[in-house]
Amino acid sequence: MSLDQDISLEELDEDLYERLNIKVDKGQEPLRVDVYLFNKLSNISRNKIQNIAKAGGIKVNNKAVKANYKIKAQDDLVVVMTKPEVEFELTPENIPLDIVYEDDFLLVIHKPAGMVVHPGYGNNNGTLVNALMYHFNNLPGNDERPGLIHRIDKDTSGLLVVAKEEYALTHLAKQFADHSIERKYVALVWGDFEEDEGTIEGNIGRHQRFRKIMDVYPEEDYGKHAITHYRVLERFGYVTLVECQLETGRTHQIRVHMQHIGHPLFNDSAYGGDRIVKGTIYSKYKQFVENCFKVMPRQALHARSLGFVHPDTGEKKYFESEIPEDFEGVLDKWRRYRKAQ
């Protein structure tokens, strides 16, 4: 079946497919589209790209093309491809887990910064899933992501709920789908806010040029609807500590929403927070910021609280975790800096 003839790109099941939007750079010399995409994309063979083209899954300027079509500068490419399957065996690993709560139906885990939640290309061991497979048998759900209902980024610390049996998985997944799960994060972001609280709305979708990051799009254009509420907790002048509550759970939601309104997360390399965004750049201040980056060599984001209805008892469960040591260390530095001004 040809993707071009029989399937609307907008109707594809996003669990099975991903849609890439690519704008060819200015100055690009004419080049076969399969060669261009092979050079542009990661973890994909040229043969697979050719098969995608054969199925009608590559469009240039809204027209399906063959693999030998030569793209040119400023062309608009749309590539529809199946999401990669895990091509390695998942191995249980004896990695300690910081379990905050556990019963017969679920467990709540505090994930440290630096741990990937589930295996993927380049991360097939040392993940939370590898640890879960070692400590628990027969977790429900996808074989690649047993027990998982949600995830947080590798360099974000904080709370995750994991289902231990099928009913709990279904019940918790529905709560996430209904946006009734309560999730609050703390984030240190660049800049000060005029208001004490606010709401950010904007569709979030894959960046059209850089696949590893997300971007915000107008509601009618592209991406998934996303809402983030924020509240100022502490002001330091050049940076601000905020609490963020999610209504939706999109990839990199807090990071991309804050960057979108001009407040990238402190030391977030993907969204421009790993440089001096606010403050006069002079030697002592620059050294101070660089020392903060060394204390917390990751984005300043922590999933602090998690609330949900227990699948078996119907009881409202609420959990809160302490801000990690590296995060507290940076906050202490900014508090001292603020007092010294």
C-alpha cells in the first residue's frame, strides 16, 4: 500500500509512525534525496530510506518523489517512517532503585539525574527499565517499556509511577490520558518574571530542522496541544525558581515552553540555557555562572511531586521528593550571590 495514495499523513498512528518536516538549507547543491536524508538523519540506512520513498513516504514540496529525485535549496521535505524497533535484547541489570512507595499494584520511584528511563539507540543498558526487569518479574505492558506509563528526561530528576499489574497500568494510563494526574516540577530558569504566575499554551512538535529537540507551533499548524502553568517560588534577579504544573505531558514540555517565552532552563544545553542569557558578561559574573554549571551539569529541572488515584483503593495518593543535592547547591550559590549585590 502506498502511503502517498492511501494514507493521509495527518491520520497516521503516531505510535507506529513519525513524521519529519525538513527545510533544505540555503546554498544546498542539488543532491539525490536518499543521499541527502542518509547524511541528515541518524540511525537509518540508505536502503531503508529508499524503501520509504518506494512506499510514497517521502514528499518534496507536497509531492511524492522517488529516491533518485534531486532536492535543491529551500525545498520542503516531509518524511513518514515507522518508529525504530529495539534491535537488541533487553537485559536485566542489578541497578539499585530508590523506591518511594510500593504495593501489589504499583510503585513510585525517584529517578536520579543521568539515568535514561528506557533503552533506545545508544542507551541499551543502565536504564530504569533494565533495573525494573531485574527487581520485578512480569511487569505489564510493552516488552520494550514494561510497567511504564510516563517518563522524564535523562537529565531530569524526580518521581515516576510504575505499574506492577495490568489493571493498574490501564487505570493509570487513563488518568494520564484524562490529564487528571497531578505533576509538579521545580525549575530554575533564566530571567525574571513581571507576574507571579501564568500559563503557557502552544502546540509542541518535533523541531522541523533538528530532530532531537521540540518546538512550539501555532495551534492550527502542527504538534500536540500543550499547557503549562507556572508560579514563581523565588527570585534571584538574573534567574528565577519556578514551580511548573503540567496539564499535558508532551516531550520536553517545560523545557520548550519556557524557552518559547524567553526563559530557558538554567544549563539546558538543548534549549540555549547553557550560556549567560541574563546579566552583564564580566569576568567575575561569568566565572560565577560557570561555577554554577559545574555544580549542576544538567538542566535545572526536578519532578518534585506526583498525585494520582490508586487503581485498587480509589484513594488519592500524593508523593513529594526533596530537591537533589546538585540543584540545592546551585540555589544556595544564587542566594549568596543575590545577598552580595
